[in-house]
Amino acid sequence: MASFFRSATGKAVEPCLIKVVQTRCGPVEYAEAGTGDPILYFHGAGVTGDVMVSVESGLIADGFRLIAPNRPGYGRTPLAPHRSAADCAGVAAALLDSLGIACVSVMGSSGGAAFAASFAATQPSRTASLVLLCPQVHRWDHKRWLPATSRWTLPLLRRPFLRALLLRLYRVQLRRMTAAQFLKMEAGDRYPEVADDPAATALCEATLASTVQGAGYPGFENDFVVFIREDIIGPHGTVYAPTLVIHDETDPMAPVDHVAWFAANCASCETVPVHAGGHLIWVGAGADVMHKARVRFLKEQARRAAEAGSS
């Protein structure tokens, strides 16, 4: 699959391996590639871990080991009984135990940011740092937290029967959607800037194909239940790990209010707004800024952790 970020190092990216491992929480399917400091990556709603390993090939080329489990209900990771965000964090921790990893950097994109934040909040001793990309993190208790074009759906999403019907119609729409239409939806106001960008087209072709498949998994509908019902880090919760949040202020899918709210509930949070591809911050003018900011942050936190361990 295509690489969507050209690493400045020019290093070849290792192939992605997809495995299933038995853990104390049951079987977990995960994708893995690269060597170096490990990053536990939480994929967004609808896509799966393997496609995000491909999207994030720049991190692998820059010397990180990317571990992207399929969250409960996706791929060959069963949903029951791990339906909550905290349950998902527990499953990810069990995977780390099976891999012999004590502490990791944690990353989540889009809807996966909520689950990454839950891991950081519930597994603080295992979270070296946290990076959230174009995040959806606040509970959908008001329409302001939904994409602007989807706010009318909130009353329907709150009712199981209507939610199932709405998501069934969305799956039909996805199967009929072209990569260009998907790009227009995800990029929003940035669409004119990326419409003719080959990297943006390649990104949308891969993620659209993954979303068509991923939206058929039970974890997809369960994500909406989590977004509607759960305070991801609790009404008085705080994330204590050093945190970096990167977002495009014109993001049409994850309102910028999520960033401001999360920063207020994080003990140490740096926010980096970029001018990129809307919800697709891996492409567009600011994609290079996004990538360099997180590599800088991850390496800085790794250096500080090493210094603390040697003192």
C-alpha cells in the first residue's frame, strides 16, 4: 500500500505484519511494523489497525515500532465483553503484556483518540506520552461535538433501533462513494487545496476501502454507543502523561472544541494547529509540520524518560 508521508530520512519501510495473539482478555488481532521505541496506536471509527500502519509509514521510517491493535469488535478481536473505552484500554494493556512491553507512547487518531485518551487515563504507569491527531474525545452529549453536517443525527443515534438504521444507510452510502467524494467530505474547506494532490487521493482510496470493510464490524456501531454514553476520561478525570494534540482548525469531522476541552483536562498538553487536509492531517500543506512536531515530541519524551531512569 502507498506511503502517504515521505520521510525525510528516505529509509525503506518494513512490511506490516498482522497477527492474532492470545491474551488474558482473549484473542487480539494487531498490525505491527518497524523497530525502535514502541507506539501503541488506536485506529479511528470504521478503519482497522493495518491501514493505519500504512498511513503512518513515516513514523516507521523515522525509527519507531508501530503496534496497532484492532480494537474490540474489529477484525478478529471479539467485541464482547469489552464494550467500553476502559475495557478497550484493558485489552490493549493485555496485548502489551503478551508482547513483553511495559511502557509505550500512545497515539490515537479521529475517533481512536477517545480510546487512546482512555488508555492514558486508566493505564498511567504504562503511558510514557500521548499524541492525539484530529481527535474526537468529548462525549456526544450535545450536537456541538458532532461533525457540522451530522449534528441533526444525534437524536437518532441515541435510540438503538434508529441508530442501527442510520448506520445501515451510512454503510450503503460508503459503498457507493468515490475516493474524490470521500476526500471532499473529509477535507471540508481544505478540499480545493488537496483535490489534485496524488497523496490525498491515495490516502482516500485506501481509507475508504478500509472504512467500507470496517463499518461492517460490530465495533463500528459500538463506537457510537461509546461516544454517546461515555465520559472518556470521566467528569473529573485528568490525563497526566505529557500530551501533544495536533489538529486542523477547519476540520469538518472533529470540531476544534474537542481540542480545547481536552487540553483543559490534561495536566501537560501542547496543542499544534496545522494548515493541512482538514480531517486528513497526513496530507496538505501542513502535513510535514504535523509529522515533524510529533517526531520531535516523541523523541523528546523518550530522552526525558531515559534521563529520569538513569538518575
